[in-house]
Amino acid sequence: MSMQDFLMIVDFFAHNFISLQINI
């Protein structure tokens, strides 16, 4: 897995986590 793919996945999870925090 390349570094760019890793950063993209981390960014994806980070946005989902922030969205969940806002919804609660």
C-alpha cells in the first residue's frame, strides 16, 4: 500500500469520526 492510499483512508475515517461527533 502506498503512502497516498494510507493518507486517503485516514482522511476518510477522520471525516466520518468528526461527522459522528457532530451528530451526537
